[in-house]
Amino acid sequence: MNYNLNLNAIDLYPEIMNIYGDRGNMLYFKYRASLYGITVNIGSCSIGEKFDTDKTDIMFIGGGQDSEQALIYKDFITNKKNALKDAKDAGKIMLSICGGYQLLLNYYKTLDNKIIEGISIFDGYTAAEPKKPRLTGNIASAFKDKIIVGFENHSGRTYLSESQQNFGKVLFGFGNNGVDKTEGAISNNFYGTYMHGSILPKNFQFCDIIIDTAVKNKYKIALNEIIKKNNINIDNNFEINARKDIRDLKKIINRTI
Ligand code: GLN
């Protein structure tokens, strides 16, 4: 099945920012789009490289340790910041996870008081607070009418500015800081989240939202129209069953799917 719909994805620093197999998100995005007859080309952009916003539909950055964030943040500011700001303003899509998400905020203050500057796509900051435990475990949040699930593991606590929209309300787990029940951030079609594990395969409906945005942006067609026109029927049982098996989240998932 191929209706000549093509999307270009860019994975940023794939060899550095790929903790917990976050790259699996790109692979699932490609796989799921293929079920709708959409071809996804995945390119990469690492240290010293730039990418062309006009030719890119979706950008992705995974999580990383503090040391990995420290390794790339200057390049992120020099070589990626302007392109990402243009992409955001143009309504393109970005998914950023954990350490990558922190780099899209204003800054991250590490435990040893080093400042890792971000690119201020999202208005807020992250601080690793001394003597506080890491925020680790399975997590669920409410995004629109959907329950998003994942796994989080971060020492940084993120505080969004009042005007910054979050990505979801925490139903289980910690989210941005373990206190205010917010998870992640959204600006236009840019998403930041603490959910690893990976977020797209576990949340196929969210993956569909992203595919829908991408085909609307590029081809002015909604995913639903593609589905109807071509009589596409996707079996989501594998994904639904995988969600049902997540430890700690059984009650929440069973209630909602
Ligand atoms: N270094 C960051 C923190 O611990 C991000 C870690 C990650 O991406 N899992 O807060």
C-alpha cells in the first residue's frame, strides 16, 4: 500500500541521546505510518551538523544523562536552535524526551550547580535538587481524552512558567517535578515529556495524532480521510495488551481502554 505520501523525520544526536531505547519511537512512527500507506524517511543530525527545516516534517530527540546533555548543548544552541524555532513557528512536529526535553526548556541546573543552557522553546527550567530522590517508575497522565503511559527516570525537576502549557496531568507517578501534577510541555506541535519506554509504541493513539498533524501540514489531508478513502483497518490489540500489562498502571489502563 503506497499513496505517495512521504514524511521526513530527523533524529537529533541519535548515537548520544538514546537512553532506554528512545529511538524506538522513530521506528514505531515509521512502522505505524506505513500501515496508512505513508513512507517515513528517517535522517539524523548530530554534532556539527545542521538540518533543513523546509524539508523536515518531524524532529525527535531522546533522553540522555547529564554528561550527554553537557556534551551536546552548545551544538544544540549553535546549530539547531534557530532551525527548531522556525520549525515550531511553522507548525512542524517535535517529540523530545527527558534529557532532550530539558534542553528545550530555558536551562537545567545539575546537582553540582552547573548550568546547561536550553533553547527556550518551552518556558520553564529544570533543577536537580540536592538530597531529593530520583523520580523513577511507571507513569500515567491525562492528555485530552487519552491516558498516556510511560516510564520515567530523572533527577531533574522541571518547573514550567504559568503561561507554559503542560503535556498532561499526572495520574500516577511524578511527571515534571513530583509536586504540581504536571507532565511535560507543549508549544504549537512541539511536545516535551519525561516518558521513555518508548512513548509512541505504548501510546498508539498519540502516535496517530502526530501522524495526523504531519499529513495535514504537508498534504492538507486528515489521517481519518486517508483511513476512510482506503478502507484501512488496523489491529491495535498488541499495543492495547502491552498497555494492560504495565505494572502499577493496571487499574488506570483498564478503566480507560
Ligand atoms: N539527566 C537528566 C536527569 O536525570 C535526564 C535523564 C534522562 O534522560 N533519563 O534529570
